[in-house]
Amino acid sequence: MGLAFETCLLDRGAGAEEKFREAVSGKHYDVIVFGGGVRLEPAMTPLFEKLVNIARTCSPTSVLCFNTGPWTTVDAVRRWWPRPSDVG
């Protein structure tokens, strides 16, 4: 796919938001994938909203993708990479 992958695993603690902000600040990411662990659990909705807004602010040109588990990460990226606007 021509992409390098990095993982930013977050815990449920108060530091999760800042850890993510540090991970996406000052570096370009073509794609950011949010996992089901933060998206699919109702109790995680407030954190998920914060993470999406951090991504939009700190990495505004990144495509945001969503998987349903680790085994669907590549499929999530393939849906958006290359970007539809980049393919002819």
C-alpha cells in the first residue's frame, strides 16, 4: 500500500487524550484509523469525540478511517487509500 503504520494504543485513563494529541501533533499522517475499542463501547463515546476533534485539529489533511477490530484495519485503510480524489 506504500504506507508505514504506527500504533497508538490508549488506555481509559485521563492521559489518553493528551497521549493521542502528542502522537498526531507535528507529524503528517495520511490515514488515522480509530479502532472499535474506542468507537463501539458507549462509555467511550466522550473520549472518541475528543480524539476525532484532536485529529481534525492536529492533522487536518489526514483521512479518518474506522475498523471493527484489528483484523479489519487494512480493509478500513483500503476503503480510503489512495484517496478517491487521488485516483484519476
